[in-house]
Amino acid sequence: MYELDSGFLRDQRQLVLQILKDSGANVVSIICDNNRVNQSFFKKFSCVENWLTDNNIYLLFDFVHLMKSVRNNWITEKTQELVFEEEGETLTAKWKDLVDLYNLEKITLLNFQGFLK
């Protein structure tokens, strides 16, 4: 059994990224929880800015809790809408749209599961 340390993770990351690249995949992020080994692992990357590596991979800690924070801030916003700017255009993200999408997919998934029986 291997001792899991940041060097081992780095070596395995290289192997996995090469396999994915050879398969035609485009890796855009690596997500880890915030334990010490992962912190040390992330420090081994060369970053050009804001956790973006020199080979265009974003390094994200504890993604589940980041998404939970976005969700909590979104649904507690008075209008349940987040307004932001992207490439000079003002856009609005509406919580209701996610709820509607969830309800649509929930029905579709149930119908699909019934189809398999």
C-alpha cells in the first residue's frame, strides 16, 4: 500500500491527466478537500493567477462547501436573483430557473426509470 503524500498525488495526477488528454478530455479543474496533504499537493503547482495553473487548470478546495455557500447566498437574496456582468453584458441568474429545471428533470428521470422496468 502506498503512503499517500503530496508527491504521490502529484505523480498520480500526471498519469491521470495524460490518460485523460490521450482520450480527448479537457481537464479544467482539480478539486480536493482542505486537508494538509491536499494543501501541500496544490502548492506544487505553478499558478499564474487566482489558483489557475500555468496549464489552465483551476485548483479548487472544498468545492461542496463553496457551492453550498453560493446556494445559501442565492436563496436568501431578497429577489432570489444574482445579477452579474460577463463580457460587458449584464446577466441575471434566477433561483426559480434552477427549481423549474430540477422539477423537469425529476419528472423525466422518473419516467426513464419506469421505462427500464
